[in-house]
Amino acid sequence: MRKIIMPEWISVGVLSERTGVSVSALHFYERKGLIKSQRNTSNHRQYPKHVIRVVSIIQVAQRTGFSLEDILLELEGLPNRTRVTIDDWEALGGRWQNELDKKITQLVELKEMMADCIGCGCLSLERCRLLNPYDELGEKGTGPRLMTK
């Protein structure tokens, strides 16, 4: 089997092909500061090949519900922004796992509340005897009070 040697710098088209992310999304990531490119002598964007791994991390993080702002903060916190190592990935994974556990807990609570609310049939937070007796939550202000802790 022949090993493919990647150049140190790759075009946006190659990056798109290798990651499965559209060129327009890659440009968007760049505008948001998630990835960086430089221009070659023909004024085309060129990305360092390690950006393939960074884009993959962005995709995984987005699929698990993290915002681009959260992802950027994590990427900026990496000790070696020029190459994501296994240690970097394990550190990110550990931090993100804690956040995912919190999100899972919130989603389970939301699922249970929705089932209870739909089950009663009143569909009114003002009159709901189960989740909001006497509209107590309305006195505390607007918004989803049951979901904030």
C-alpha cells in the first residue's frame, strides 16, 4: 500500500474534500477565527495540513451541541495551536464530557417536564397545577424558570 504524503499547505478544496465540510463553511469558520489560512503567490487560500484535525474537532463539537464561541474558546486554550495532539484531544474530551453530562441531565429533565405537561392537557403555564401552581413562576419573571438552576 502506497502512503500518501500531504504537502504542508493544502488548498481550501483539499481541506473541504478531506473533512467533508463545504468550502463556504470553511470560509465561515475562518471569519469566526476557528481556523486560519494564508495566501499563496496566486492569492489563493492555503491552510496548514493540521487544520484537517481542527475542522474535525469543530464538527464533533458542533454535533454534540457546542456553540462556535465555546469551540473557539477551547481551541484558543490549546497549548500548541499549530498542531492538535492526542493529549490536547483528551483534555478537550474531558472538559466537554462534563458539559455533555450537564446537557444530558437538562434534556432528561426537559423531556420529563414536557411529558408531564402534555399529559395534563391544559397547555397553560398560568393554570398548570402540576408545574406551576397558582402561577408562582410568573411572579419570578419571564422565561423558562424551571430550566435554570
